Amino acid sequence: MKLAADLGGTHARFALQAASLRCIDLPARDFASLDAALAAALAAFDIDDAHGIDAVLAVAGPVRGSTAAFTNLDWSADPDALRARFGFASLRLLNDVECAARAAAAALPNDVVAVHPGPRRDDGRHVLISVGTGLGVAYWHHSSVEASEAGHSGFAPATEWDHAFLADVCGDGRRASWERVLSGPGLARVGTFVAGAPYEDGAEVTQHAAQGDPLATDAVKRFSRLLGTFAGDLVLAAPVTGGVLLAGGVLAGLGPHFDAAEFIAGFRDKGAMAGLPATLPVWRTADGTLALRGALL
């Protein structure tokens, strides 16, 4: 048997592959530790003894050596301690977006929708950008996958509005990373700046936009353009020649309210290098199982 887990800041998804595949989704913030979440998952699968089970945990944070710390949860992961407690035959830690990119490298999700047209080069480098509780990035080239912490790079304003927003983001004295802008909390921050009134979370901005609120709609447009700016910068940095895949719970939640035209405007606005992203395909997926599937590979 094999146990896979996709452990993000909001969802703790588990899949048990035996004679058949069983999956469960637990609220990550209901658990004080990874140990507690794993114990709950094993109980849900009616497993009293994990001996003989190989486990692969996709964690939302950088994996350093054999341990990992979670970026948006007060959790840590020590494979030796987890094996000692639960008795797993083996246990590996991988970055969650790295796992999602492994699945995408094997096959793009069935639900992909084109955001920006262009011919795909299967032999080129691709990038996966996951916008959720945090902002995750991973590159893949053929079957080779590399995790990245590009989401924690510095937010780079490209327009006059961006510069005003940057000053607002820095107002609390903290560093302005892209993750503070392009994430669930980031969408709430954009909405609050546009509306001049606080939003509790990104889902509230999406809900108001769906109801036709013009300020929330403008916030989603700004958010979509900022994502295009970030994606275009990643294309230049690698460089990416195969394609860009957008994923994550925030984008899935936005659904039809995501502004593809604004995304494209930010994506292509690269000055002398505008020719690089101009013909590159960009796809979007709402598939929330990518990291789990990648962990099972």
C-alpha cells in the first residue's frame, strides 16, 4: 500500500492506494501538528498499523535534506520521527508544487483551459504557478522537476497603481513578497486597497465580484494583471519555452471571474523581452488533485 498526502495551508488531502484508491480531505488548520493530521487520516482509512505502507508527503514549504518546515502552518516534518511513531515502511518528503509539476509533466490535467494562445513545445521548459493559501512555483523539463521558492521573491511593481499598492503592502513594516500579493490573503489585500474597506479573505472578494460589485470586480482585474506580471517574469528568469500552467484553490475559486485579458496584458508587458512570452501558451486548471497524483507516481 502507498499513502500520499498533499499538505497545504488550508487542505490536508490524503490518498491511500491499495486494491483501490481512497481519498479524504481534512481541514489542515483543525490540527496542531502533522502528527495529529496523519493520525486522523489513518483512522479515517481504518488503519491501525502503518507497517508495510510507503508514504510520500507533499508539503507546502521548502524541503531541506530530509526535513521540512511549513510556510503557512505551524507544523514541521521529521521523517525519522514519523516512521518511529506510525511504523511506515518508508516515508519521503517532497515540495507540494514539485509534486503537482510531476503530475503535469506526465500529462496536463484534462480540464485545462487556454488563457494565452501559443504552440506548446514538449521539449521546452514549463512552469507551474499555484495560487492558494500561499504562492508556489515549480519548473519541469521532460520528466525532470525542480521546486522553486520564487513566490517569496520581491514584489516588483510595473505600473503607477502597482507602486501605490506596494507602499500599502509595506505599510506594516514587513517585506513585500509576491506571495503577500498573489495568494488568498493577497487577493483580500488587493480588494481592501481597491475598496478602501477590509475584506476578510480572498473568497469574500470573489463572492462580491460574482454579485457584480464593481470594486470587487476591479480588484479581481488588478489581481489577474499582477499574476500575469509575475508569470511573465518567471518566463524570462528560466527561461520558459514550453508553456505556463496556472493552478491553485484561489484561481479555481475565481472561476469565470478571472480576467484573462488583464492577465495577458501583464504577461506580455516585458519591454525589450516582450517577444518571449508573446507566443508562449498559458493554461489554467481547477484540478485540486495534481499534488496527490504526483506524490503517487
